[in-house]
Amino acid sequence: MIRSKTTAVSKAADAFIYIILIAVALTMLFPFVYILAVSFTDESVYVSGELVLLPPPKWSLDAYRYVLSTDSFFHSFRSTAFITIVGTVLNLLFTTTFAYAVTKQELPGRRFLLLMALFTMLFSVGIVPNYLLVKELGLINSLWALILPGLTGAWSIFVLKSFFQSLPPSLEDSAQIDGCNDIQVFVRIIFPLSLPAIAAFSLFFAVGLWNTYFSGLLYIRDVTKWPLQVLLQQIVLEPNSSMVGDATQFDSEAKLPPETIKMAALMIVMLPILLVYPLLQKYFTKGVLLGSVKG
């Protein structure tokens, strides 16, 4: 009797938790649905105030056509694509090689390198020294200013280091007996076995670079090199300003409601990450867990 009561209470508690989680999920999903609905809504429907959530009474692709037809969006998309692709590749290259190198006990200065990496995790130099460094390197107004200063990070290094140390040492010993040097061991043995962790960190790096905003605002002065997030900020907050009108073509001359243009731009910027994440979700979860547990 006591067991049946306990089971009933447990089921009721589970049902309550599910209801709360569903309600929270719906509150998070609603803004996305609203943005999607407004972006596809026809001008006449939006102006008349008849807008409802999906599907809209009358839908149109005019806002998307307008956003994609502007030179400013093309330039910003090209800049962000370059930053994301090149930056992700370089991030992976520097992070994985550094993490693998410091797993070697015989590496000269290994402890010093680990302490320096840990120091950067605990202490930050701040915005002004970073800006002065980028300026002295001649990277102001260059897309490399959004890539090179953040090529790797202490947290990524330590997680990947833990993952590499969890691999059986006998694999490396066997490869070295067969005549492989450290680089060949890493490329032929370690890297293929680390694909789950590498996929997870690829997603981390790609999302961070795709969402680059403050660095772009700080280092990029040429509006034709703005990353998408900086352009998006101008579209959303200052759609009728002279700077936006002259530099990005998102001005008041458009015959579409500004809100539909904003929402269409938001959807286009979000779409690549929304498409990539489901493809890497399996590796993302597995990679993070493997990188944090050592058997």
C-alpha cells in the first residue's frame, strides 16, 4: 500500500515537472515563432494589424528578397562566413595540437605552458590592452582581428587534454613501434578517435565566431567588412539612421514595413546555425561527456 502511494506521488511529481518544462519551452519558442511569422507576413496584412502566428493569413517573401538583394548584407555575410570557416579551422588546429602536446610528460616546459594557459583562464588583460595589441599588430579594420586574438582558450585546451589522456596509451605505443612520429600518431590515430570531441568544439567555435559582435564593433571601421551581427544590430536598433541608410541600404525608402525587414534579417542570420546544430548534436553531447570523464 505504501509502495503504491509512493509510485502515485512519484508519477504526479514527474507529470508536474513535465508540465513546467513544456511551459518553459513554449515561452522560449514563442519569440522564434513570432519572428518567423512576421518575416513571412505580407505587407498588407502587417499594416492592417491582422497578424497572427503561423501560418500567416497572407504570406510573402518580399522582406527576404529585399534583405538578400542589398550589397551590405552580401558583404557582411561574406565577412562572417570567412571569419567562421577560417577561424573554426584555425581554432581546431591550434587547440588540438596544443592540448595533445601538453599531454606529453617529456615535453620541455610542459608545466610552464599549462600554468600560462591556466593564468589566462583566471585573469583577463581587459579591453584597452587587447585593442592596443591589435593596433600594434596592424590588424585594425582587418577581419584577422576577429580571428587571431582568440585562436585558442584555456578551457578548450584543458577539456581536450583530458580527452586525449583518456585514450589508451597502447595505441600510441603501437603506432610508434610501427615507425610513426608524434605528428603521424596525432594525424592517423588520435585525430580520428577524437572526432566526437572535435565535432563538439567545432560547434563551440563556429557559433562563437558566427555571433562575433563586440570585436567587430571595436576593430572594424569599414562598414563593408562588418560581420553580420554588427549589421543586424544597426538594422534592428537604427533602421532609419543616416549611417544605416548610407552604409547598409536598409533605409526608409524601402516600401516594406521595417519590422518585416528586421525579422527577415534575424531569420537569415539564425538559419545557418539552426541547420548545423542538429547535424552535430549527437557528436556534441558525446564529445562533451568524453572530454570531461576519464576512465
